[in-house]
Amino acid sequence: MAVKNHFELSILDSAFRTRLLEVFEEVERGVGREGLAFALSTVILELIGNAVKANQKRAFFVKNGYSLTEMSSYEEGLIAFKGEYATLSRDYEEALRELDLKVCVDIDYDNDRLITLVENNTVLFPAEETRIRQKLGTAMNSTELADFYANYGDDTEGQGLGLAMIVFLIRESGFNPSNFRVFRKESRTIARVEFPLNQNYIPIRERHLHSL
């Protein structure tokens, strides 16, 4: 059995949430692993929310004249964005369309593996990528979410709790969280969640390491 789904969105609404859960419920029935749909939808919705927010931040910066490369302007813009994020108006939907900022979600499932890609067409800055890798590394080495928060939380972009939650949900679902990756590719940022479903399947990351 093979299932492939492709979605494109600029904002995350209730209709898409419902559709995503339906897709993962189909996957859960195929795999026969109870609770997988909830874990998957929670993980992927968190990643989609991050991607949408990243695009909104770029639109906010452009619309308000903040620099994405000059550090003092970037930090000023980040503070302003955080202050207004919860109440951003529909104007930013138009700005997202004008800048062609969108999020693509691909779900590719067969008997061997499930691969979900969440991709947005804004690239991570080096400082953002470094922070994400640090948070992921820390989450991988933490046994409890509360421990991660107490010891490693900070005030930057949601305290990294979303990434830590993803790691813990993947682990609790019986999969290896090291197969969750966030990386840059050309002008895009991609989050990849890969779940092996066949004991003989070699994950992408392991294949890459073996080829070095």
C-alpha cells in the first residue's frame, strides 16, 4: 500500500488540521499502531506552525522595514514581531502571497517507511540553524520534557519546547528521534520526519552516513 499527499498553505486553519488528522488516521490503520495518528498530527502540526511563523516573520520584517541581515535591526524586528504575533491582521496573508511565502507538506507512506516533509521557502539564518541544532541535541539527551525546560529553556522563539516535544513524542511512539532532521537546502528550510516500518529499511540519514 502506498499513500502520497501534497499540500500547500500560507496559514494553518482548522480545515487543514482536520484533513491532516484524516490522512494520519489512514496511516495508523495501515500500520496497525494505535495512537500513531495523534502523535503524528501533533508533531507535524508543530512543524507546520513553525514554518508558517517563519514565513510570517519574514513578511513582517519586509513590511515594516527591518533588516534580515543587519544584527541590530534584526533583533529590533524580532522583538516587535514577538509583541505583535498574536494579533497579526489578515494583511499579512496578502503579504505572504505577494512574497510567495508558502509551506508545503508532503506525506509519503508505504509498507517500508513513512516520510513527512514540511518545507517553507525561507532559509534559516546561520544563528537560527545553530540554535535549532543545539536544542535538538539537548532534547535528544534529555529524559523528561520538564528537565529540558528547567535546564535549557530560553527566551528565544518559544524556548525550544516545540522541538523538544517533537523529540519526546517520536521517542514515545517507539521510533528513533535521530531520524527527525531540520536542514537548509538552497533557498528552503526543510523538516523531515522519517519512521521506518520495516526492520530491513535503512533510514535516509544512515544511508547518507554509510555513503561517506
